[in-house]
Amino acid sequence: MYTTFSVLALAVAALAAPAAEPDTSPVLGVTIGSSTDNSTGPNPSQVTINSISYGGTGCPQGSVGSFISADRTTFTIIFDTFVASLGSGVAVTENRKNCQLNINLQYPSGFQYSVLGTTFRGYAALTAGVSGVQSATYYFSGSSTQASTQTTFKGPSSGDYEVSDSIPFASTIWSPCGAALPLNINSQVRLTGPTTGSGLLTEDSVDGKVEFVVGVQWQKCTPK
């Protein structure tokens, strides 16, 4: 588990490893991870991640560390406060936390791409009857088209989790031609359950990698 901070322990008795229940949403397009003809994609050396910005209740300014690899093709984001909690005396506003990520990718004109592969890692500790949800919505700035993924955790459970969005939907969400607009990922963790229940659900890091055969689909823009 890639993380630079410790998660506070939550005392929950007799809990098993968390049971993640991925959504089986309909496939939206050509399966990501299928073979891609290299002739249809740009030179990998010309694709870079320029910057990552963020904001939200789970990632206030100053609470996130972002690290971009030297070759500008991978990134890791470490969250210090992305924690949803539920229990006696815990404010309702703490039951749900979100973080909006804006990823600026630079690549040659004449191409467009679909969604990055990502991995979400965190910690879940839930008593009986409590449910936790980790979800993410992907879209390009200026576009009304979105795609979403969701994983559900059921109590009683306790332990680390890892969810890969590489991606159960194979996206028809494409970057626009003629402009390198940011890819947005709105991620959230939330808890629901009885007033007698308690829970903790965190998101520790989001790793992403620009893949040229597996993980990213490229296609040439068609002249209008």
C-alpha cells in the first residue's frame, strides 16, 4: 500500500477483511486493454502530464502531495485527510468526502485519447450494517459526457483495500480534438448505516499511468 501517513485505528471487534463488491455496469465501448495499433497513436515520448490540481472536502489545499515521474508518464497523489467516518457524536458532514482532480495532459495535435488507468488504495473499518462506497466519475472539461465506477464495502469488515479502474468500463469518453482540455476525476468515499453503527473509510492514494497499448486508447482526429 503506497502511503506516507498512518491511518488512525478504529476499534472494531471480530472484523474480517473488507469485502469489495465492484459494480457490474454495462460496458460503454471498446474494451480498454485490447490491442492497439501503434500506428494510430502518437509517439509516447511526446505525451506528458503537465500538472495536477485538486480541491474538495477530502482534499483541502495543503493536504495533498502530488508526485509526477521524471518521464512525466506516471503520477501518484497522497491524501492526508480523505477520510469518511460515521458513528456516535460524528457530524453527518463527515459521512461523505470527495476530491476533484484535474489532470492536464500534453500530446501532439491530431490525436485524442480515452481514460487513464487508475488505482485507488485505502482503509475500511465497518461494523455490522454499515456500508461504504468508493466511487469515481471521469469526464473532460467542457464535455457533458461522463463515465463512472463504484465499489461497495459491507460491514463487518476491516483492512486495506485496492481498487483498480483500468477500467471495467472501456470508455467512449474521448478527449476533444483540437484542444488538450483537462481530464477530470471526481472521487468520493461515503458511509451509510444505522445510528448504532460506526465506520471509517479512507482513500490513501490514486496512481495513474499513461499506457500506450494497455490503459489508454488513442485514435486520430478526423478532419471536419
